[in-house]
Amino acid sequence: MSTATAFDLKSALLSQLTQITDAYVSDLGFIPADKMTVSPMGKARTPVDFTAECAGFNFMVAKTLAGEAIQPRSDEERQAYYASLDTYDKAVVEFKKSVEALKTGLEGATEEHLFSETTTPWGMTVTVYRLLTMAMGHMMYHDGQINYIQSLYGDDQNHWG
């Protein structure tokens, strides 16, 4: 006879958010400081640019977790926000604040709210839970880009261990 244990969804998500944040920030720290705002090969986005994108997306999702309406930024506002995070230190501070906002929103959200539907600024209807997991996947996606950029600059080590 097996006994099932209760699964604490919020604790699991909070733990995963911590792991994603730690990996992202660690990996970002291995990009040479003088390359944080450089476009690899002249076409790719910079590490601080997609870090700013992650932070902005996280703050949007945190508002949704808190039950607030999403007010999308204009292209000009978004570009100004990205431009304001023009160094490793600024980008990391903002990224960490955005993850803390996600955690706070998650801790305060009821299960009913997590599984309620919301409409994204791009018109997709999803549950709040799904939007949170999109933010988590979004950070991991960009962490993969950080790892690739590291390799372009000669660092082929895995820094997660």
C-alpha cells in the first residue's frame, strides 16, 4: 500500500524561482563586464537587454499575481526601461527585484486566483498559473542565451555546479 503525500504547489514554484534566479545571475556574472552591452556578432541582443526584458515581464506577471490589471508599456516606455538598465549591476538588481515581486505575488495569491484566466497584452487567454510558468520559462530561455554568449567569448564551463 502506498501513501500519497500532499504536494505544495506554491513551495515548489518558490523553490524553482530561487533556482532559476540563482542560475541566471550566476551565469550572467561570467559574461565579461565589457561585453554586457555588446551585441554579439553585431546582430544579437545584449545580455543586459534581455535581462531587462525578463525583469519587465516578471513585474507584469507579479501584478497579475497580485490581482492588478496589466497595463502594457508603449514601445517608447519599454525602450527607455531597457536603456535604464545599462550595466550588469543595474540589470541584476532589477532582475532580482522582479523575481522577489513574483514570489510576493505568488505567496499572496489564492489557489482560485492562480487558476483563474487572464488575458495577456498580446491577446492570449491563459491562467495566472500558466503566465507565471511562462515567466519562469522565459528566464530559462534567456539563461540559455547567456550560456551561448559565454561560449562565444571563450567560456565553455558550466557554472551551475
